[in-house]
Amino acid sequence: MRSGDAQAFDALAQRYRRQLHVHCYRMVGSLEDAEDLVQETFLRAWRGREAFAGGSLFRTWLYRIATNACLNALERTPRRIMPQDVAQPVLASFDAADARSEPPWAPELPWLQPYPDDLLEPAAPRESEPDAAIVARETIELAYMAAIHHLPPGQRAILLLSDVLDWSARETAALLDTSVPSVNSALQRARATMRARLPSGRASWVPTALDSDEERVLLQRYMAAWEQADAAGLTALLREDALWAMPPAPLWFSGRTTIARVFDLFPITVLGDLRMVPSMANRQPAAAAYLRPHGESVFRLVSLNVLRVECGEIAEITTFSPALLHGFGLAPTL
């Protein structure tokens, strides 16, 4: 590899493309930026291949380059946000006079993007080959992503390296060119922020386990409710304190009662008929929504709804517009 065999280098580096892509996505919150940073990582690695002494794993060396590339990029860009970061929740007491049929879109803001599950490596047992441990902990649910983007970039890197990739404090300190006490101190602060930012009742970032069959049934009921314009059936699937956010609009609704009021003011069929297609994003159940306006024959993609499920109920819905769905490959029409 060090002798300059580009083909051998590419074959070795490509083994880690998906892992590095997820790592960069966690760091920067954007699929497009993650793709650019992985390409930059491989380019830097190729150009600096003579400096790779072989004393560390090739994977570790690539993560070092990728993390530093992300930190450099974050010096020039604002952190990724969700509607909850920039707006107060709409509550059940909102007045009908304040309601708008069209959300107040703000595409210029740096919104957190969802991640297509098709780009993830399959989960694997922790006891298998070393790389599988990274894949097995590749939980990147939106609640976790939203929380880590409240951390300063350095703390974010330390948390990801320590708690997600299982690096030791010594390894992390070496990568970031700092001391072990500094890493431990930053890690404590990062974990405290995460505890404050994670959904209520979460002791850590690991989501509540749910049987996959039960989750599929819940998603099917959710999609059927939209297609059948069954607002009562839809709200019945929600937890009492459920949230509904709509990036890129700085708009979110708090509570099942509030969401029910939205449907009272804006019936599901107000703009036309809906068809839902199952999907997955950030290892969460999701459904792509297609709208056929009244008088038209074609269903057009209007959103991707990503669900956070807790104890058999929908605790959160994040409705992303098509502009934020880079990499999902969803058909624009049906």
C-alpha cells in the first residue's frame, strides 16, 4: 500500500467507507457533507500514505483523518438544528386565527438531515470480528443526533470516539493531540449535556427495544390512518406527550391534543389524497408520503415521516420535506 499501488489502497480503504460515512454524518449532521468528507479523508490518506507507519490499525488511521477533517469543516459551518432548537412549541390552546395552511418554510437554516438505512451496514453480533462492534452500535436515531449537535465539536468528537467507537481515553487523546485528563473532563461534560438533551426517561442514548414485528404493525397502522384520512385513528397511535416537527419549517407541535386540533383545522384530505410507502431512516420506522392534489392523477412525494417509538406508542414524528432527503432514492411520483 505504501509503495503507491492505488488499486490496493482503494480496495483497503473502501472496506471502511460506510463506517466512515456514518461517523462523518454523526459529526456534521448532513449526508452531502458526510460524502464530501469521506472523499476528503481518502484523498488525504492517499496523499499521506508514506506517513502511515503501520504502528496502528489502518482503520484507526482513517478515523483520525476523518475526525480531523470534520473538525476543520465544523469551524466554518453552524451546527445542525431541529425545529425544537429555533421555535417554541405550538400548544393545544393555539387560536384558529393563527393557523396557516402553509408552514413557514425556512430552507436557509442548517437543518439536521435524516440518514437512509440503505446506506448502513447490517447490524452484527458484538462478539464477531472487531469491525462488527462498531456496526452493532451504529444507532443514529434522530433524538441522539439532535442531542449531540448541542455539543461543541471537540466534545462531540470525544463522545463519539469514546462512547460509540469504544476508543480509550489514551487513543482519543492521541488522535486529538490533547491530554487524557482533558479527554476525560470533556467526556464528563458531554455526557451531562446528553442526559439533559435526550428524551425524558432516557438513561442513555440507546433507544427502547421494540420487537420488529410490533414496530412494523404500528407503522402499517400509521400509514393506513393517513391513507384513509382517519385522524382519530392516527392520534390514537400517539403518546400523550407526542411531538410533531416539520423541518425545514421552524414549527413543531407538542402533545396529542394539539396534534388532534391540527387535524380539526386542517383535515387530512384538505389538499388531496395521500399514499404512504414504508421506509427506514436513522434505524427508525419511516413512511414516505405522496400527495395527489384534487383533480390530478399523479401522486407526488411531499415528505418523509420518521417515527420515534417508545413502549408501543409513537412518541415523536419528524416530517422532512423532499429537499432534506438526499440519498434516499425515493421515487418523485407514483
